[in-house]
Amino acid sequence: MAEGPSKDPSAAWRELVSQWEKNINALANQNMASDEFSSGSNQAMNLALRIQQGMASGMATYLATLNLPSRADITALGERLQAMEAYLSRIAVALEEPARGKSRTRGAPKRSRPPRTKQPPARLP
Amino acid sequence: MSATLGEAPKLQSSIAEQVQSEIERAIRRNIKGLEYVASPAPAVGMTPKDVIYKRGTLNLYHYLPMADEIYRVPILIVMATSNRGYILDLAPGQSFVEFLLRSGYDVYLIDWSPPSPDERRLRFEDYTLDFIPECVRRVRKDSGVKDLTLMGYCMGGVLSVIYVALHPKTQPKNLVCFTTPIDFRAMELFAKWSDRRYFEVDRLVDTTGNVPAELIFTGFEMLRPASRLAGQVTLWENLGNDEFVKSYRMFERWSNDTLPLAGEYFRQTVKDLLWENSLYKGELTIGGKRADLRNITAPILHVVAEHDHIVPHAAARPLIEQVGSAEKEEIMLKGGHISLVAGANAQRRLWPRLDAWLGVRSI
């Protein structure tokens, strides 16, 4: 027996929302695929970036006049600190590894792993 | 037609009942709505794991096995650089990683943290000639097995195929890619928005260092501008359904949790992949070596989504066409870019198909 249109108002509402979503997305995608949109949105972003660059450069000059570090100076310091921390942790690992090896040979518990013997279901007898 | 005298009170009471029921639903919805706002987001990525290696943006996890015996060949998953890996480990019963573990696989995953300011200089060279090879080495050492299955999702798939193309002598036992773009010109909107006539990628990277997460997030959102609002309407309608709300919140949390991208890596993505389409043309050069997809000879499975709005099929299809593998297969499944790998759709469609393909190749 052929089914008639659904009488469930929730289903109709869901269908309406779904159609609205599809239509708006399709329309927006069509517009956003245009040269005008690409050009306009990138112009806006480039303007914002230029302002940001100008502000950063102006602020750096101002901070230098006040004999204060700029954001770039702090970032550079952070980078050097991180590099030193990484170097220290490599030294720590190198120092700890022989000790860890010794403790393992002394019978320290090592997390046991299941055997690598599993066969795919089709291959099982 | 008017109701008869006897039917009128019945009709009135029926209308009253409907009105009452709607009011009760609205009250319940409001209470649930308050709960939604007040309660914390559901926990994600909870499958037990060890962090076996960490270096800056790179994290290598090993998940604790959940089966009594496991396949010989471990899996190394490479997550997309723009998003967190917990999409593959949402919640118990809805986790791809948990599914793999329960099916008897030994699972390792490369997850990315936001790159720090000094990591703005990371390039494809770092990801494919240093990070992935180092993780492969560590997985081999940790598992004690030389073979492994390399599995990449989206840009994680791109990095994986570039890595294999650059290391043809050390092919993985298997290569699995999910919705991996190769022909970047077929990602039409991204290609249009990054049109070299208008998009000043150098200015962006030189100004911001790492490319902010908000910009990446907005790029993804603009592909389907009405979908967030439609999703919220659907959420409102389903506020009484706890499972729906939990699932919605997990996906929403993940999609909002976009990562910034390393500046130089983003510059290369735009110039080499989007502008020159060099991976597709076989002209991508990384560290002086050409990443030729014909160098890939490992058995490969590429799973793509029928309704993928981020990586359309035209962008993903060339992977299987171009690789040199004798054993290669592309499967197209219903779903979108995210529902391909996570959620009820993935659970029903992708996971069993993948297990059927991979199980026989993991011994």
C-alpha cells in the first residue's frame, strides 16, 4: 500500500529545516565561489593584516624608546628557553636510561602485552 | 464543517490536551536547556593510553590493548594537523580507537598540539622527513615488529602518502587513507578563496607566525554557513534525547577545537598544494626529493565519503589512480567528512569494512 504524506508535524519541521539548510548553503556557496567574493574578503583580510603589521611596528618602536622588550623579543626569549628545556630533558633522558635499563634487568614489572597471534575471523578453523 | 453538539466538548478537551502536552514539552526542553548550559562538556579521548613520545606539537600515543591476543602488525594513525585526535576516540562505545583495540589491533596515534611560536617554521619537511619517520621508528621499537599499517585521516593522509612516496624502500605493510585530498584544485571553494591574485599568504604568515585557529575554523564553517544554525535548531528539538545531546556536544566540542597551523607549513600548503597543485602533478619536492605517488607500492585502501563537503570525491579520487600499488582499492561510503570516521554512521559503515580489509593483512 502506498504511504501518504507524513502527518507528523515534527517530521515536516525537520524536512523544512533540512531544505532551508541545503538551499542557504547552496546559495552561499554559489556566491562565495565568485571572483568578487574572493577579492572582497581577501582585501578585508589584507587591510586587517596591514593594520596589525603597522600597529606591531609602531608599538615595537615605542617600546624600544621606553627601553622595554617587544612581543617579538619575549617570543625570542621563550624560544631560547624552550630550546634549553628540550636540551635539558634530552640530557635527563640520556642519564636516566641506563638506570632504567638496570632496574628492568633486576626484574622491575614491565607492562605485559598480549601475544601477536591473532588471526582474522575467516582464517579460524 | 462544524462539530455536532456532542463532539464539541470532546474536540475542546483534545485541543486542551495537545496544548497541555506542548507546554509540558516546552518546560521539559527549557529544563534540559538549562542543564545543557550548566553541565560540563562530555569527556572525550578517554581510552587508556601511554604517551610514548612528545616533541613540541607532536604527541605519539600507544593505546593499551583490549584483546587477549592481537594482530602481529600494529597500526600507526596520523591525525589531521588542523584538528584534535579525539574525534577517533569520542566516548566508550563510540570510539574508533576502542573498536580497533577490541577487534585485536595494536594502535598507536600521532596527535598534534597547537604549535608554539617557535614552531611557526615547521614545514612539510619536518612532518614527513622527521616526525613521521621518527614515530615509525619508535613504533617499531616499542612493538618489536618491523611491519606496520600507516593510517591517515584528511591532511594526516596527505602527510602519510608524502612520507611513503619519499621513502619507497621502507614501505609500510599497509596504507589506509580516509578522505585524503590529492587534486587540490578540485577543492573549489578553498582554491577560490586562496586565489593567488587576491590572497596574500606571505603577508598573513609573516604577520601572524602560526595561522590562528579562528581563521582555519572560519574557513571550514564558511563551506556550509547554514549548517551550524540548522544544527542548533535540531538540537533544540532533541533536547529531551540525552544520547543525541551528548553526541551533539562531543562533535561540537571537536569542531570548535580547531588547531592553529604552523606558518611555514600553511604557506607550503597554499603555494605548493593549492596554487601549483604539485602533489597531483607529481611535482612536489620535499627536502630535495620528489614525492611521486607512483613510489607507493604498499597495499592501499582509500575510504571516501559520498557527501564530503571539505574533500570532494574529485579531489580524493586521484590517490588510487596514481599510486603504484598492485593491490589498491577505493571505497565510497555514505556520510560526510566527519561522519565517515566517527559517530553512528561510521560505526555501521566504515568500521566493519575496514576491519574486513585490514584483518587479513595484519598477520
